[in-house]
Amino acid sequence: PGIGVKDGARAVIRNNKSYNNAVVGIGVDSGAFALIEGNEVYGNQYPGIGVGGHSAAEAIIRNNTVWGNGGPGIGINVGSKAVVDSNTVEKNGENMPGIAIVDKSTGTVLNNVIKSGTMAGIAVIESTASISGNKIDGPLKAGIRVDDSVATIDNNEITGAGTVGLFLHDSRVTVTRNKIRGCTHHGIVVIGKESRANLSANVLAS
């Protein structure tokens, strides 16, 4: 990693450039905690910013610019917890989401700008997430994808998704006050016998 924090350490990582590294630009792992703020992270082989590479960690990730990395722009993994706030994420790995919360992790994702070039703007897989106030423009497939998870999705703007604005599969979700425009196929899809969805006050338009 360009910058790595692990084994229970605590760190403030602020106003750095981390680019063209062989793994992640900034990584937090193995019981560590980091405040990651105001950094520019690009061109790394795997995620730009990763929390929980081998075992759970925690982070606050805010006001960073993350682009052109080989994996997700920001990835939360293996039971980790993170607040992901007010970042700009653009054109990260092929077939990767801009922000990923996976493998029993917990994420609060708010006020981020996620631009074109990602398979999904935000993906939540086997995890728990609160997703609010994000602007997602031109994802290749889904604006927000939720699989086998619990999520609250409120007051996001999704424009020009290649397939669907919200893809909700076998999940328990509350979806309110989102604005979804210009998707190629569906605004919102709820699929799978395990899905339980409450959808209210959303605006969907071609």
C-alpha cells in the first residue's frame, strides 16, 4: 500500500497523494482505525482506499478524490465499519463499483459524488448500509446495487444508469425520496423471494 495502517494502530491521514502503488493507495486493516481526509488517491492496482483487507478495521473517509484505481474506488470489507462522507469517486476498476460495502461490513455512505466509469455507483453485498445524499451519474449498470443485505436508501440522485437506478436483490430495504432519471431500463427493481421493500416518495423519470 501507499499508506498502510494495521495491527490496532490509530492514524490521521490527511492531504496526501497516493498513486501508482502495487496494492491499495490507502489501506486500514487488522483492528486499526484511521481518519482519511482530503487525500488524492489514483492509479493504484487495487482499491483506492480499502478498509479491512485481512480482518476488520474502522475508518472515517471524507473529502477525498479517488479515481482511476484497479478495484473499487473505496472498499469496506470483512466485517469492517466506515463512514464514507463527501468524497469524489470516478472511473475506477472495470466491473467494479465506485463504493463497495461487502462481507458483513457496516457503512454510512453520504454526500458523495460518484461519476461515470463504474459498474455500480454503490454496491452493498451481505452487509448493512445507510446511503443518503449521494449523487451518482452515468454508472455502466446500476446506480445502487444491494444484494443479501439490509439498507436504508434516502434522498440520493441517480442519473443515466446503464441498466437500472436501484437493483435490490434478496434484501430488506427502505427507499425514500430518491430522484432517479434517465435509466436505460428500470428506475427501481426489487427481485428475489427474500426481498422486503418499503418504497415511498421517490421520483422516477425517463
